Amino acid sequence: MKRMSIAMAFTATLAVLLTACGGQPSSESSDSAAPSPAAQAGAPGQNAELTFRSEPDPPRTGENTLEVMVMSDGQPVTDAEVTVEFFMPAMPAMNMAEMRNTVPLTHGGGGMYRGAGNVMMAGNWDVTVMAMRGGQEIGRRQIAVTAK
């Protein structure tokens, strides 16, 4: 997966929505978020568009404000359970275990979900944004970010 900035991730649309509509993911630059295997397969029930951003952008070590906009069929989704997970694989050569931090977000109105999340160290992180409704996944977005 190619690394990209949060700003580019914020402007990209969720590949799940594009796949469901019969389109192909596109981006103004050559860097793009790869859709998850479920998104590539057009998983049933996944029709939400998720956009993600952090403040600061790019995220820094320590606490960051995370925001996810959840839209479905052009309308804000106000009753989802939204999480953002930061994951960094183990680096045995550096004697470092894998790191994982899941941040639940709270709906702030108009389909915007917010929360404070801790980035444990600078470096490359795999970020998964997920929205659930009624125990069913309605959207997932996987991106890569480089924290400062």
C-alpha cells in the first residue's frame, strides 16, 4: 500500500461507494488508498462514504483530533458507531512489538464524528476507519499515514 498524507486521504472518496456505483477509484495524484478486499468484492451492506482527517495534519506523536464524515446516498449518517484504528506492525529487528490503538468517535452532528486519539510514535501507520450500524458494517476505509 502506498503511503499518503491525511490531506489526500480526506479528499479521496471511499472505494466502497465507487465500487457499489460501478465506478473505479480515482485520485488527482498517483497516490491512492487501496480498497479493502471487502470493498473490492462489493460487500453487501457497505454503502457508506467515509472521509477522514486529523488535526494536526499529518498527525503527530501524542494526542490528535480525529474526524470522520459518514455519508450514505448523499445523506449524513447520524446513528453509526465509528472507530479509527492505528496499527503499526512489529519490528523484531528493533525489538519492537506491534502497536495498535482503536479510537471510538462520537457523533457531533450532521454525520461528523470526532474524538481524540493518541499516536504512540512517529512513523508509518496503517489506519482503518470503520462505521457500523445495528451490528452491521456499513463502511470501511483503509489508508496509510506517516505521523511526525
